[in-house]
Amino acid sequence: MKQTFISALVGTAAGVAGAFQLLPTRSTIRASAATRHHATVQPSESTTVGTVGNGYIPILLAKLSALTHGNSWVICPSADMDMMKQLAAMDAFGELPKNLEFVPASDTDRVESLLRDTDALMIACDDVDSVVDPNVINYLLDPEKVNNLQRVVAMSRNLNGSGMGMLVSASRRAANAQVWDNSNAAAYRSFEQNIKDASRKCGADWTIVRAGTLKGGACGEANLYPQYLAESYYELTKNDIITWQLLFDCNIRGVKLQKGDVMPGPGVKAVFTATGSEQHEGDSSRGGVAEAMVRSLEIEDAANIDFGVGTLAAREIPTNEEWAQLFQCLSI
């Protein structure tokens, strides 16, 4: 089983993939069967959050988890270790969150040791053609390995088919290979079911967070938001004098949430929005998606539901109070 895990994980994790004060409380609130409450994973010095996936979004998830919830670990291919650390840095000097651990995908002993004390697991893939292999999901969510797991949060995609079609697929081929055009919907539906089934078997709640075309996700100009990916992200994604990813991060810090699978794609505007740095249907900010996934751990109403993350034009990120209002849509 370990060989299956390693080969599958390396395959799915190929390529790259203000802070809040920690509260001195236990990380979990166990549910009472009588009251039908769901467990939450609250910030504390003893909370542990693990992350698995591929691309930039798992690095961002692991970094945010370390800064907001306690201890954080992320599985990564050994060949990408230095790059992932560079992207997770807090400043130009390469300082990393002290409670963030990068775990080589080949170190199954360390993975299993961490799983025993992990309160929440994040699963996300940047690449629109990739989902985490079911063998990896079953390995990570094996009831014999996870003793403390309360919540599994997985990033999926908008699968309802609205605002999709030939022009969206054309924009992916011509302008941005990571445009979400719904062409891999069947794989994502299967992935979601695997997450739900495996979570139930190990007694954990699940949350599905839906994204469209992922854009941005870094700190912005002059390291304005150091809790996000480092400025090196813009160099890695640059294909012009000024990367559109930086322009996107400067213009689109706002977030909207909608319960269920209801958010549309870009429709007939797709050719113009594929690398657009303004507010458009079908887009999701990596920063907004990662924040929503990490913050959902503290929300009881986020257990065993799905919701989508869209964009709003704004130069500043939502406040804690604004995030609390955004999550109110989940209780309707």
C-alpha cells in the first residue's frame, strides 16, 4: 500500500504546487450525537492541519493554516521542496512560518506519524486536469491512521455547466491552459464522492469548496499581504513585462460565496477573460479559495455541504467580520 501511495501521490503532486493570534484552546469541538452538532477545528497551539495536492494552491493552504490555526504540514515532491519553500516565504529573506513542515512524499513514516494527530486535512489541485487519486484519498483517510481527524476540506470545481461551451474551451486552448471549461467534470464528480465516502468511514465531516478558473494568490505589490504566496510567484508565472497575475491580485481581493453548485462560467466573454485582471464570472482567486477553505474549518454550517467561491473587485481583502457575513449564506 505504501508503494501505491507514493507513486500516486508523486503523480498528482508533480510540478509546483494579517495572521491571526492563536488561541490557547483545544483545536476541536467534538459533536454530540444527541444534538447533531458537527465538529469544528478552531485555532490553537495544538491544532494540526495537513495539506495534499498539486500546484500553487496547496502551498498557500499550508501557509495560511500555519499562520491561523497552529501546526501545518504539506506533502511535496523532493524535487519541488526548495521552490515550495520559496513560495511559502514571509519575506524576501526566505523566512518561513516556524510551525510549517514540508514533508517529502517519499517519507511515508513521517506522513503516517503526522496523520495520527491531524485535526483537519486539505486536498486541492491547481491543474484542471488533475484530481487526487482515490488510492491516495483512501490511504490518507484510513480509519486506522487518523485518530483525531474532524474535517476534510477538498477543492473541487463548478460542475453545473452554466456559462460553459465552445468559447470557453477555445479560450483555454488559445490563452490560458488553466481555464476551467468543465471538460473534466466527470473526474471531479468521482473525486467528490471519494472524499465523502472516505470521510464518513473515518468519522470526519467533509466540505467541498468549488472554484472556477484559478488566478493570482500571492502577496501583491511590496509584499502587501505576506500571508499569501511570496512575490516569486509573479516571476514564475510571468509571460510579459508585467504579469497579469499581479494585476489580478491588485484589483481582485474581494470574495463572494454561494452555497451549492450554482456559480456560472464566463460564457461568451471567455476569450477576453482568460487572462483578465478584472472581476469576471467563472474566476476564483487562489487567495479567496484558500481563505475560504481554511476559515471553513471554524464554521459548523460548513460541515457536509458544498459552496462556490467567486470574485469581487476590491483592493483590500475581506476583514474577519466580512468573512463571518460571507459564511452566513451556508446556514440558509
